[in-house]
Amino acid sequence: MRILVLGGDGYLGWPTALHLSDCGHDVAVADNYARRGYDHEMGVQSLVPIEPMQVRVDAWREVSGKTIKSYYGDLVDGDFTTEMIRDFRPDTIVHFAEQRAAPYSMIDRKHAVYTQQNNVVGNLNVLFAIQEVDPEIHLVKLGTMGEYGTPNIDIEEGWLEVTHNGRSDRMLYPKKPGSFYHLSKVHDSHNIEFACRIWGLRATDLNQGVVYGQETPQTVRDPRLATRFDYDAIFGTVLNRFVIQAVLGHPLTVYGSGGQTRGAIDIRDTVECIRLASENPAAQGEFRVFNQITESFSVGEIAKVVANSFDGQVEVEHVDNPRVEQHEHYYNVKHTGLVELGLEPHLLSNTLIESLFGVAEAHKDRVDLGAMRPTVNWRTASSPLRTDS
Ligand code: NAD
């Protein structure tokens, strides 16, 4: 298959491109390197050094003999997006290329507007380009479990059978997202479903949980192939951040009571889910939704797992929650679609966490302690950024 990975320079896009290439697909990546720009803006960096795209693709050619074509451009530029798709002629487009940090979208008006413009307009341009170039292209779009929020009923895979006043219909599952970023993903889902219903496009929306881990069988083949490892309060995902705090001998900072429960997934399963969705496309006209998680944990449970796996003393500190979210709530998610396609999940294990401790230990001199304290407050319309730099 010819597969175009949008956002191919990112934490997940790069390892996904390598996995798909390793499985024999003809892969291209596209990125505008906005993510590297947010690092400069926020004064943070990936714990593990990452190479420029040209070095990455050259290194992959050296170790695998396979070529990954690279496009540089912004999806918000509709002409660029259409011409790139016309040039590469993919069978599948995997779309990771969005601003993906909830705290970033909650900094102030400018960051909220940027996030929604970048994500919603970029995704619309992809839909229009598919319609114009080849409506048979399968769109595999990364959504998030945060689109659903934490409703007091079971979370289905995208759709809900509703009976109201004696009549029934299959409706998009109602969404209660928790940030302007998560809202952008809800808007994307609606736009994609509309394009499938009206134009007959085919798409898979993957409502992914929080991803943890940093290594895949391909990225470990050469240090130049490493993907990013974010631990700061804006872009760091919670398990990765706890691992670094443990290695540094700092308390694990749990927001509020820690009862907030979320779906989670190992990065090795993320890349495999993308392969499975790509190789088993949605039918023409179908808007297919999978919940891409393998397990659910509360933040407090994740802190306990990290503390228990670490060979040393670890304290847990409860800090005021800067986010507005329920601390104790019902959470029961259906996630059978990807398993039915053949996913064999890697469940969170001590082995994985120990390997992450190794990654953190190897690069701990690069840690910037100030970057880990939360600065963005959901309750205000404008948050000050770092005060220590
Ligand atoms: P990331 O920020 O590391 O990667 C996204 C990439 O997209 C970056 O390289 C960025 O430069 C690029 N990009 C952003 N806007 C662009 C634009 N307009 N044009 C071209 N390129 C653009 O993020 P990630 O962690 O790899 O996440 C990838 C996707 O998966 C995102 O859509 C995110 O919402 C989703 N997701 C991630 C997680 C997670 O835990 N990391 C969880 C759920 C969903």
C-alpha cells in the first residue's frame, strides 16, 4: 500500500512511518515542524534528542534499505495539501498532524484559536483534497478518547443507538470534551462523518487514549531513529512524566485526588493499530470509529505502578488540579474493534516501565525541572507561562 503519514515528524507519526515501512508499505511523511516550534516557544525540549527529518530518513535507508519520502508544508495551506496528495497518490492517509496538547490550547485566546484553526482547517483541507484527487483514499484520522469526556454511561465506539419518544436512530455518540484542543477533535469527527455521508468518502476515526512508552522495534535500531519523549507540564503525558520524576528523586505530582480515569495505550500498540486500520479499510461511505485504548487507569493508579516499579524511594504529592475535570466518576469504555482486527495488546508491565526508567536515566542531565510544574489554569482565560525562565 502507499501510505502518507501526516505529522510524520511527531512523537507517534515517526514511529508509525517506520513500522509501516518495515511492514513493506511505500511510505511518505509530511510535516510543517510546528511541534519543534512549540518547543522553542515554551522553552522546553524532548528528553531524548531527536534528529532533523533528513537525518532520520537517511538513517532509516541505511539500516533498512527502504526509502521514506518527505514533504514539508502546512495542511492549513489547502493548495499544498491537495498537490502533495496528487503527487504521492496514497491508498491511505494517516492523519496525526494537529496541535495535540490540551494545556497548550488553554493558555489564552491566541493559543485556543490557533489550535482550532490549525486542526479544523487542516483536517478540512485533507477531506477536500481526498474528494478532489481520489475519493477512494482511506483516511485514518487520530481522534482522542478525550472527545467523549467522562459521561455517566458506557462509552461506545463512536456511535450510539438512541430511542427517544418511541423512535430509534443510530447517532454519533454525544461528546463532552474537556479542552479547546479536545473540542477541535470533536469538530474534526463531525466534519469527517459529514464527508463520508455526503461525498461517500471512507474514514476511520481512532479515538486514542493517552500513549506511553518511547521505543519501538524500529526506533531502537539506531539512535538517530529515536522519537521524542516529552515530560513537561504542557506536552508530557502523565506516565512519561512520572517516570522522570521518579528517576530524579522528585515526588510524582498527581493533580487533585488522582481519581481521574483515562484510557491508555503502549506506543507499540499505537503503531500496530494504525497498520491494522490501514490494511483493513472502512467501506466506501463508512465513518468507522474505534476506541484505541487497551487499558484504563486512574492517575493515582499510574503513580502507584510507577512508584512500585522503581528501585528506590518515591513520594506522591497531590497538587491543586489546574484542569477542570471530575475527580471521581464512572468510566467504562468499549474497545473491541481493533482487537477483532487482530490487535494483541501489550499491557502495562514492569518491564515497560523499567525500560522507560533506563531511557530517563540515560538522558537525565537534559531534564529541566521548571518545565514540569503546571502553569496553565483552565479557570482563567489567560495563563502566565513559565516564570522561571
Ligand atoms: P506531536 O505533536 O508529537 O505530532 C504532531 C505532528 O504534526 C508534529 O510533528 C507537528 O509538527 C505536525 N503538525 C501539526 N500541525 C500541522 C500542520 N498544520 N501541518 C503539518 N504538520 C503539522 O503529537 P503526537 O503525540 O505524535 O500525536 C499525534 C496525533 O495523535 C495527534 O493528532 C494527537 O491529537 C493524537 N493523540 C495523541 C495522543 C498522545 O498521547 N500522544 C493521545 C491521543 C491522541
